Amino acid sequence: MSLTSKQYSGDFVIGGRYRLVKKIGSGSFGDIYLAINIANGEEVAVKVEPIRARHPQLLYESKLYKVLQGGIGIPHIRWYGQEREYNVLIMDLLGPSLEDLFNFCSRRFTIKTVLMLADQMIGRIEYIHSRSFIHRDIKPDNFLMGIGRHCNKLFLIDFGLAKKFRENRTRTHICYREDKNLTGTARYASINAHLGIEQSRRDDMESLGYVMMYFNRGSLPWQGLKAATKKQKYEKISEKKMSTPVEVLCKGFPAEFSMYLNYCRGLRFEEAPDYMYLRQLFRILFRTLNHQYDYTFDWTMLKQKNQHSSGVPPAAVSLLPSGSAGAGGAGVTAGGGAGAGGNGGATGPQPGGAGAQAQPPQQTQSGLQIPGERSVIRWLNETKPTSTSKRHPSHHSTLT
């Protein structure tokens, strides 16, 4: 259930401070709105969920964000509470997702962009693992770029499917179990997740390997499979994934990608991944290929190319009609609901529990209701020029 335009047209104020402006996203667990801080005009993202939702998750997600607060690439939470008949979570407004940017770049990233992203993505996952949680829905839709001075920083969002894998005091790991329902997005799920094995840190890392190969290849071999039911489709994805050797999946790309996936698949259930080894694997490759860590991503190059071909100043380069990206045009979303995004479907248990199936995957990317390409262009036009620093990421504070 969504708020109607009549319900929030100018008079829906949350916490006495934030006025809703427009809906910018939706997912299987709720909707996302752009809002403005009445006091200073700052734009924020608002996740809204009916109090009587069948499977409420916002309270759980807000508590998890609180545990993660202060980590690099974790959105800042402004407020959580109830307003009228809704649970509400107010957080930083962020830029486009990697899925949006991937589409903007004609569904192919260069090795340089993939490696720069890999360094940040591994770091984000390592951080949430250090806080004793696993994400369980690693996918391009859940990695968003920041806005303004954070436009080159990657954020990890949507913790509705996250689960605590160990106790803080005793450091006791959760028990190995089987016969679990698939949690996450089938396209990027680990083989063990398909087999019904309880997920742990290794599964987040394996999923990230599939994300990187998706960016390298443009698609994965198990995409587009047809089946009569969702269950049969998941089985076909699982079969294709298990029958595709890592070396075949990564053929034509640097050996480091197959080394990464083979390492992750070889981890034991309770074993801690060697995050530094994995980051160094790609950092050494990055240096071997003579790339410079200058934050010039593929979308940055595309923006510069468009500006050059248009012959007009950067501020004038925009394909967006006036006002089409929300008030002020800043940022595009705080991320869609867990399990959304059209990436082969997702299922998810309720917080701390097992197994309720999510709604059918949405066809919009990151829950965007406005055209993704136009949103990306607006974001690009409002970002500051990229840093020309040639320092290696290991010496850069934002990539820890």
C-alpha cells in the first residue's frame, strides 16, 4: 500500500521536520519518497511501510543501520518512528545504483571501473561482517554512489535480509544448517544458498564475484532461463550455475577473477574470508595494467564525452526536462526494497526468521520510478569533478 499523492501533497510532515515531496522508488517491502527538511531545505530519502504490513521490516532494518552507523559507505539514518499509520525510516539521499550506471554505460564496464568498484565493494562487505552481520542480498541494485562530495564513494544499502552470524560477546558462529529457503536474489546467490545451506560470510563474497563477472561480461550464463514456475526457474538457475566452471565463466578476463571465485567457493562455513588478500589480488592487477586510481569511472568518461561533443559548458549539459528528478534534482534514491530489482527474483525471511517469499521482482532498477538514464544524467551533472589523485587506494582514507 502506497501513500496517495493527495495524502502527501504538501502537508505530510514526518517527525515535525520532513515534508514528503514525491515517490521515487518502490520495492517488495515498501515505498521510498523524496522529502525536504523544512528547517534547512536539505533533501533526504524516506522509506515508508504500513504499520499493518503483513511482514514488517523497517524496525529491524533501522536497528541494523544503528549498529552499522559510522562505517564508510553506510547511509546515515536521521530518524525512525511512526507517522499516522506508517512506519518511517529517514536516511541520506544517495545517487544512482551500480545497476543504473551499468545500464547507462550500455551494460558493460571496463576492467578499470570493475577493479575500482571491487576495492570498495569488498571493503563495504568486510565492514558489515566485522559488525557480525551478513547481508544476504549482494547485487548491483544495492550498491549506490553518493552525491555531492561523496559522488565517488560507494554505499551499501538494504539490510532487510541481513542476519547476525555470530554473537558479539562469545563470538560464537551460527550453526550449520540445511533445508533453508533461498534468501536473496537468485541471479547472484551462492551455490550453497541454492542448495539450501545456511548462509555465512563466504556467501556474500561469492555473490560479489558474480556481480563482478556480470559487470565484465554484460550478463551471466544463467540469465533469461524460462520456466513455468518461480521454483522451477530457481532450480534451472542453480543447475546452470553449478554446471558452469569458474574458468568458463571468467574466460577472456584476467585470471584474478577466477582466482577470486575459486577462493570464495573453497571457504568453510565458519571461515573468515581473507579480505586483504582479495583486495590485494585486484590492486596488484590494477597496477599491472598500469591504471591510475583517479576515480575516472566509465560513466565519468561518458559524461566528459557528451560534454565535449555538445560544445557547451558542463552545467548546461542535461537531457532532463525541468523538475523531472524531484526537488532540486539531487540524488535519485536511497535504494529499493529488499528483493526488488528484476534480477532473477528474490526471496527473504522475516528478520531473524525463516522463509517467507518476497513479492515478484520489480522491473524498475533500484525501485526508480523515473527513467534511469535521465536520473543518472542529472546526477552526473551535479557531481563535482573527479579527483586527479594518483594515489593507490590503500593510501586513500575513503577506501578503507
